[in-house]
Amino acid sequence: MNGQETGSEIAQRVADIGTFVTIAHPQWSALTMADARSIDAAHALEIYNHGCAV
């Protein structure tokens, strides 16, 4: 949306101040592969959530 930071911009901003950045619950939030790949500042990615599998 206009005037709002993207997920990638937020991740970079907080990484710049020393925060450990994770991409949590990508399936629940309907994150696309392109969205995930745009977050260069992420240190970790949740790859399995049993709640989603059930």
C-alpha cells in the first residue's frame, strides 16, 4: 500500500539495528516464494509447522 513499508523494508530496518529476523508462518500468511525471496535480511525461515500439516 502507498506510504507503508514492505515486509522486506521492515526486515532490513530491524536487521540494521541488530535484530535477528525470521520469516515465521509463511504458509499461514500466504507468503509467496517471491515475497520470501525479497526479504534479504532474514536470518531464518520456518520450514515446517505441524499445525499447518494437520
